[in-house]
Amino acid sequence: MPEIADPRDRLIVALDVPGVAEAEALIERIGDAATFYKIGYRLAYAGGLALAERLAAGGKKVFLDLKLHDIGNTVEEGVRSASALGATFLTVHAYPQTMRAAVRGRRAGLKILAVTVLTSYDDADAAEAGYSLPVADLVARRADQAAEIGIDGLVCSAAEAGAVRGIVGPDRLIVTPGIRPAGAEAGDQKRVMTPGQARAAGIDHVVVGRPITGAADPRAVARAIVAEMG
């Protein structure tokens, strides 16, 4: 697996909050317990891209979870623009045309992560969406395509991480959402693991949102997750 010098970098805190002020207050409360933050749709559309640039300039790592998927030229130019923000990770959906365009638009310092199948999906959801393959097989197919295209890493559930590692090899990143500390509610995630289980499965980075953002002491929860993965 890729070398990660600071164990805190294994935890990516999802800033799933309504605005920049709330995000900055949460980051302040977490302090030095975390170094890596995820900005998704909700915050990105409320000033989060400017926040991403400030965080990166201040030495934090930023994961732009924008899940790009569009015609090739639009994806390529979007990735090129995102590279200028100083983010570390950017997600695209793992469709071959989209992944190829993202690789073309990638600039030094930005790693492209391909989202295989959303962790809120199970086999019934995939069938309803028109896929004939069960989730595990669909994840495997997309991981194989991502490796061939040259994507930097994969986003998948921890349940599929072992199979994905076997497909993409030791040098690509595996990033896992749907992580819940022991005793936490799964929420709308259908394929979840604890941080310790995820680390044992060979995951490089875990994404944790509500168990931290909704905690009375988010710094303590962040520290506990890092320690559990240690």
C-alpha cells in the first residue's frame, strides 16, 4: 500500500455541514486531531471551494468529493480547474470515458479517485438502476478498468476492499466511506465497517462524517478513530 507518514492522514473528516462558518468552527474544534478534510456537494455549493483553497494553503489536505461525470471535455476541464485549488483528492464516477478524461485533466499534486459503486447501494438498488451485475461484480469490473486507465485510487466500501486491492495492486489508494465507530448508527449507509476493520482490510484512508461532526467532542472522536487504525 502507498506509504502514509502521518497516521492522522488516514482519517478524512467529511465536512457535511451547511456552510463555511460551520465548517470552520468544526475544524477549530477538531484542532490537530485531523489533517484531512472532505468537501462534498453540500458545502461546495455554499462557498466550500474557496474554503478548500484556504485549507490547502494553510497546510491541510483536502478531498473534493464532487463525483464528476459528464462528457469528456467537460470533465477534463473541470479536473484542470480543480487542480488549481490545491486539493489532494478529487472524485469522478468510474465510467471509462469519464476516467480517461479526468486523467487527461489531472495536474501535479492532484490524485483522481474513481467511485466504484456508492456505499448506499446494495444489489437491489443496482438492479433497480438497470445493472445486471451484483454490486461486488460491478465494483470489480470498474476497479479493473480504473487500473488500466491509470486512476490514482478507488473509492469503495470496506467490504469490497480486499477484492479491489487484488485487482489494482499495492500502489493505488483505496479510500472508504461508510465507516462507523463501534456502536454508531449506520444511517443511510448499507455497507459499513469500523475503522479498525477497515484498516485490517488494507484501506489507506477512511472517510468519517456524522460520528465526528455530530459528536459532543469531535476532537476526541477523531483521535479515537486514528488510534483505532494505528
